[in-house]
Amino acid sequence: MQANAPAFKPALSLLDATMLVAGSMIGSGIFIVSADITRNVGSSGWLLLVWLLTGFMTLTAALSYGELSGMFPRAGGQYVYLKEAYNPLIGFLYGWSFFSVIQTATIAAVGVAFAKFAAYLIPAFSEDIVAGDLGFFTVSRAQLLSIAVIVLLTFINTRGVKTGKTLQTSFTLTKLVSLFGLLIFGLLAFDSNTWALNWSNAWRLQPLQTGGGVGDYTLFAAMGAIAAAMVGSIFSSDSWHNVAFVAGEIKHPKRNIGLSLFAGTLIVTLLYLATNIIYTAVLPLQEIATADKDRVAVAASQVIFGPAGTIIIALMIMVSTFGCNNGLIMAGARVYYTMASDGLFFKRAGELNKAAVPAFALWIQCVFACCWSLSGKYGDLLDMISFVVVGFYMLTIAGIFILRKKRPDAERPYRAFGYPVLPILYILMGLAFCILLIIYKPRFTWPGLLIALAGIPVYYLVIGRGHRKAGGSTTGHKAAGSRVINSGLTNDSVMAGK
């Protein structure tokens, strides 16, 4: 890097970092996915238990990541942790999956949710209105609005981290206040009869059918139902680790990353539990399960606020998803920047613009997210994302054990809370979740896995060519990868594996 080249500026305070954690977590999921969870588990107790299990996993993972963030307080986050704990291949597979599925599809899903709720205020943006029909492929106006929001937020973030952080902190504080307001008014609208009905048989695990009937699970099917139910809650609680991606722009990162991870995940976990308690206090369980297009929050707000409830909740969700996507877009580009610096992504993604942000990385992320916006439905994206995400979380947390053995004397400002019990428990829970998801929801979990594994031949093509061009040098994967990018290979051939 040239001496006068732009560098990351540490402009994010502890509050900014905490708002990035909370803001990236709270998107559209908490307002929608409780319907699907209720259909799978069929009782109020299990509805809350699913959210509690997810919250426990999220907090455990966040506390474990605190140790890794203290050891490697630089841009790239999970990509860096996996590369350091294992090898460049595992780090690359995460970065590949992050770019091709995890982050870009999440941005798309949140963008689609923004557009769906915007249609409550402006019906012209309804997902049912076709904007273009090619015969084999249709595009709705909601999808076009989703793309417009992704492009707008990408542009805002190319203007500098201060612009992005101001937007993020403002929107996150707004939606936290809004959620607290929903909880307070929800308590005022508490219906003792509804509450008693919902909690009269609170711990029976059963499928709740849309026609009003119930069924029974075998033991193994019950485990699959819990895993299927957790897809939505895990998606809703994901992206908490995005703060580690912008470590190079956080003040006192060794201290503030760990603190923001804990504070942000705890705040959101408690809010999610409280919100679901309110749902069961104002809506019969059957209405939660059968909410129109799974929009539980809309149904609850109509009870809480009356006819104005739809508009109030639509505005809340638009603020929530807009702020969430800002955090996702801001953080994601930093992973591609670090990969490019290692020679494993487009060369231009490793450059900062005059505002000291990776503009090219932001725009290429934007392109892929827009493609995902056109490709699938909200629920389909959730299945694919949750499976891949939890798989890499398990690998990352297992990396704590590896690094303690490989680098026992390394500086660790934080140590994983509850080590080794809590990290092992997370790995076991995550493994059970992934196995059950493969069995019971294979349609989209297998494609997610195959996309991740497709990174293996791409990696060896990049590294192999670089190694041969270097004359068989053994100076390391990082150097070899850098030679590939800076040699005769084009950027397109690196990503396409041609």
C-alpha cells in the first residue's frame, strides 16, 4: 500500500459499535417469523423456548467471539478468525459463502421485507403487482423497491464511515425506542382471557395446522420441528458479529468489540423474548400461526392500536429494516476488503476511496444482493442462510480451542466466558440444528451447502495458478494468492473459477 493511500479511520465509539450489533440483528424477522415458529411447535411455552434457545446460542457465541476479536482486532472479523485458527482455505470458504450467500442474501431478504411493509403505506409497491414478465421470470414492484433501497444505502456508505454510522446509530435508537413503545402499549392492551387460553396447555409440542387442528409428533419428528422453528429465530438473531468486520474503524477495538457484542446481543435477546410475550398476551395462538402473510406484528398492532395499528407497525418495520440493511451493507464490504488484501478477491475490493471506505467492495456486494432480491422468496432465503451461518459459527467457536493450543501465549484481552463448557454446548446445539435441518428441510439447505463447497475448486484454482506462476515458491498461501491477483489473471477469472 502506498504511503499516502487512504486508511481506515477509527470513528466508531462503543455506542456506535453496540448500535451496529443491535441494528444489524433487528430487521424484519421479529415481526414475521413467530407465525412459522408457532405452526411448528403449537404452544406458547415452546414458542418462547425456541426464542430462548436461540438467545442462549447467540449470547454464547458472542461471548466466545469476544476472545477472538481481542486477539485479532482488525477488519475482516470471522474471515480472519477462521484463517488464523485453521488455514487460508477455511477462511476463503467462509468469505466465499459470505459473499455468495450469507451477507448478500440476508441483505436481499431484509430489503424484500422493507418493500412488503412499504406496500401497506403505498399499495403501488405491492409484491402482487408484476412490474415485468418475461414469461419464465417475473419481477414485482416490491422487488424493484428492495433493489432501490439496497442501491441507495450502498451509495450512502460510499460517502464515508461517519455518514454510515450516523445513519446506523440514529435508526437503531429509533427502532429500539419503537419496540419499547410497542411493549408498553402491548402491556396496556393485555387480554387476560387470551393469555389464559394461550398458556393453558403451554408445553405441548405439536404441529398447529392452519385449519385450526393439531397433530402429534414422534420424538425424532419433534426434534426436527424445533430445528425448523429455529430457522426464523436464528435468522432474526443473526448478523450480531458484523461489528467485528469493521474492527479497523472502531475506537479501542480490543475493549469495545467484546463489550459491544455482549451488550448488543443481550439487549436484542431480551427485546425478542418480551415481544413474543406481548404477542401471546394480545393474540390467540391460532391467530399468531395464521397471520396474513405471517405478519404477526401487524395483527398484534391492530389489537393494540386499533385501525391505525397497521400504519404504525409498517412504519416501525420500515425503519427497522432500513437501519438493519445499512449495518449489513456497511460491515459486509470490509470482509471482501480483507480478502482482497490477502489476494483472494477482486483486487479493487482491497482499495479504499477518498472517503476511506472500500467503495468497489460495497458496489459488488450491492450487485449480488440485488440479484438475490430477484431470485427467491423471504422464507426460502431464510432456510439457506441459517444452515450455512450456523455451520461457520461452529467452526469459528471450535477455533478458540485450536488457537489456545497453537498460540497459548497470545494476548487475550477477553477470554471466552464459560470456557470450555459453553463453547462445547454451542457446537453440539449447532450440530444438532444443522443435521435436523438437512433431514427435514433439504430443499434449500443442500443448495446452501453446495454453494459453500463450490468455493473449494475456486480457491485451489486461485492458489494453484499463483503457486505455479511463482515457480513453486512455498512462501505461503497469502503471497501466492496475491501473485494471482497481480499477475496476468483477470479479476473475473478469479471469482468465476475459469
